[in-house]
Amino acid sequence: MKALIVDDERLARAELRRLLAAYPEIEIVGEAQNGEEALALVAKLTPGLLFLDIQMPGLGGFDVLERLDDMPQVIFTTAYDQYAIQAFEVSALDYLLKPIVPARLAAALAKLRPRTEAAHAARPRLERVFVRDGDRCWIVNLPEIFLLESEGNYTRVCFAAERPLIRRSLNVMEEQLDPALFFRANRQQIVNLKWIEKLDLSIAGGLTATLRGGRTVEMSRRQSIRLREVMSL
């Protein structure tokens, strides 16, 4: 399996490369010393596995993952233990603390799926999502999110009084959402079905959903028909 090492510390990259020499099935195809380099190399080399540091100048490890639509398998390598929850929220295979112990590396590599299996496996359904906007961070339970809105390659996540942007497209988010809970209302919006208070016919012939709190969402005729099927109307 092709692997990319991402770490701003040269000695850390060298030590990990040394440890991985015992695993001929892991082909190290490149190294990156920051997030920007990592994104460029992922696009160029299409590795199946990232060994990813978290705290780096510029883009950190989580920033890198937020910018990837097709995410490789990830093993975090870091000197800090406080990011473990966020790491598993993004479905990391493992979380290795530096200095890396050979036995822990072996355990992490044992979790790898073959590249073909990983490529075709269904994305895991999200139960919670890690959201960061500047210096503010949240771990949000999916039922608390009432609306997701597309803004280019970003998605605005609406929960409580918060409206942070995350660096994932709405299409990527939709693949990981439970269709029993979230419905694609139109090209720009996904709505939480549990938050719909009432449905009205719109002038265009579709439906207008009113959410708890008063927010309205317009649906096309096609999606209105699908919604009636989903909600057995």
C-alpha cells in the first residue's frame, strides 16, 4: 500500500520511515513537511494511507482532512494526546503518540483495509461531527443539526444559534448522513426531517418546509414527491 508521511519535523519523519522499513507491504511514496505540501502530494500520488501529524505550521492535520473529498486511510502521529476524540470523529484508523512504540505501530497497521476494499467500502454514517470555525470548536450530535447549506466547496452547519462553515462539500456530507434523518431538499440544502414542523404548497408547485424556529426551506416538485414518499404523506 502506498503511504505518505506528513510531519513538520524532519527527525520524526526519518524515525517513522525507519520503523516502517520492517513492513515491505507499505510503500512510502513521499513526505510532506506541512499541510499544503500534503494536499499537493495526495492529489499527485493518491496514497492509500496517510501518517499525519496534527500540529503543523499553516494547515494542521485536521485542516488537511477537511480539504480532501476522497480521504485515504489515516493514522495520526502526534506528541499531543488531547486530540484523540477529534481523530476518531474523522474515522482515523489509529492515534499514535510520539515517540512511536513499534508494538503500537504494528497494532495500527493491523487495522488497514486493502486499498480496493477501502475504495469501495461505504462511507461510515456520521453520528457526531467535529466542527471548527476559527478558534471555536464543537462536537455536534447529528440530531442537533437542523440544516446544512452549500457554499461552494464548503458547507454551513446550522445548529442552535451557530452557523459555522466546514471545508467539505454538501455532496460529501450527504454521503455520510443517515437518509432516515436527513433529506436533500434542493441543490443547496439538506434538512433534518425531525425539525420539520409543517409543509405547505409553494407557488411553484413544490413544498415549503417550515422548521422549528421559523426557518423555511423550498423544495422542487421532484424532491417534494420524494419527501412525500419518505414521510408517507
